[in-house]
Amino acid sequence: MVIIQTDDFDTTHEYALLRQTGPGTGAIVTFTGLVRDRGDCNDVEGLYLEHYPGMTERVIQGLIDQAAQRWSILDARVIHRVGALALSDQIVYVGICSAHRSDGFAACQFIMDALKTTAPFWKKEITREGGHWVEQKASDQQRTEHWLDQAPD
């Protein structure tokens, strides 16, 4: 399931939904990304995120589908926030159910790494001096390419 929203999300609730996946679940792996005070600029006071509605959800669902082809996952949930976000706000949640922890960890990391380079989001860092649109980082692209270069298990 993919959700793009402006409102905050409850990680406890999301985890509870993943727990309902069934008796084949042996591991639940989650990642929650937060707004921090450093990025391209060292004095970040908040973020503003935009997305391409409809396309963003399709791209992220495609990443979940790729993960399901590569690893044995039973369920996946991705929530990404857009709009104005303050320091320490939650930005993104990725939750994976799998029979084994190694599949869950790999799928969660793949989805998060690939989401940063393929999903149509635009991020502006807000500082006292104004806003600065963030460009994709070479390190993020390298992490995504690393996953794509690996043969599926």
C-alpha cells in the first residue's frame, strides 16, 4: 500500500496493520525518516515537499513490486508526506513483512534507497535566508544503482 499525505502518521498503527499480515510473518522491518537540521544547508529550519500526484504512487508501487520479485515479502506499506514539515517531523515510513529478517531488511532498504532517486518528489530546504531546492545526490544514485546491479535472489 502506498499513501501520500500532508498529515502525520502513527508508526504504532502502521506496525499493527503489518502484524495482521498472517502466520507466515517472521519479521517486520520498518524505517521512519525525519526532518533534520542539516542537508545541503547547515541551518535547515524545515522542509517543503512537492510531488506529482498519481505518478508518485505508481512509481513507489513499482518499487514495492520489484522488491517482491527480488525477495520473499508478504506485505509492504509506504507513507510519504508532502507539504510544509518542521524539524523532527516524520517524512517517510517504509514497513515490510517477510518470513525472514534478511528479506525484510533488504526489501526495506531497497525501497527507501530507490524511492529517493526514482519517485517524483521535489524537496526544498527552508532556512532563515529563504528556500533552497535540493538536487539529487550522487551517493543516493550510487546506492540505487548498487541494488539494480545485483542479480535478484
